[in-house]
Amino acid sequence: MPITNIPPRLKILLALTDVLKEINPANGYEFDLTDDEHARPRVVRGRLVIGDDEPLPMVSILEQPMADEPIRTEHQRDNTINAGKWSLIVQGWAEGDKHNPSDIAYQLEAEVRKRFALEKKRPSARPGRGETRNYFGLGGLIYNFTIGQPVVRPAEGISPHGTFYFNLTLEIAEDMATDLG
């Protein structure tokens, strides 16, 4: 079933997915996160694990298991504005060599964090006084974000591939009564 009214948080996830797909050799990166030759995505949302038949490298964006508390306002009873931090996890998998299985995951992690860091430097994301920030092309939906420290792990458990993960904390403001669609 196609989604016709896209909620703000899904809009953000879709925009983050598109930004990560810009990581490809044509844009000066070593890795290619565009869909593979069979149209299987390399950037996905809401996936904790990947299967053996998935295209590598692969990156997943998912929510933290617990929500951050919203910013409280003076008139909380009538307030439909939800403003605060939204914590996401960015996780990636890459196929490494047998002797140093996490090396390739460090390289992939560096390119993913670089792409997010470049978003902070975009001219439209740093407007003049009184103008709205335009992170990820979303107008004022995201008013700031923080790229967390990465963790890189060798293959273990379910996945045989080296992996990385880091927190991406977005500061967002949404009106729960009107921000749909």
C-alpha cells in the first residue's frame, strides 16, 4: 500500500536515505551506496540485521529503542508541538578480509560520517540571521543535528561482516495536529 500522507519523521528518514545514496564513486567516494544492479537497496531503514544474500556495503537507519523526552513548554496541556531530540542509529556492514575484518568497516563509517558532516556545511544549512536552516532539504523540520562517535566491530553473531554504528541525534520540531502529508 503506497503512503499518501508522509509523517514528518518518515520524511526525515527518506531524506537521510537519499543523502546516503549520494555516497558513490561518481561523487568522489570509494564506496557505492546506490541500489545494486538488481535494484536491491544498499541504504535501508529499520533493519537490525542483514542476510547473507544482501548487497554489500549496506547501511541501515533505525531508531533508538527508547525515545528522548520532548522539550516541555509553558502550556503543555494544549500543546501539540513536539520539539526535542530524536535519536537514530546509523549502522553499516562491509565485507572485510580474514586477517583484519573491521578495516573496511572503518573506511565505510568514515565516508558515511563525512557525508553527514558535509550536510552541516551546506550553504542552505547555514543561513543568515532569521532564516530557517535547511538540513537535508527539509526546511526547518530539523533545526540541528549531532553526529555521534562511531563504534566499529568485527564480524560476530548473526552477520559475518564487519560493522559500524553511531548515533545521529536530530533536533526536530513537529506539530502533531497538522504535520501530516
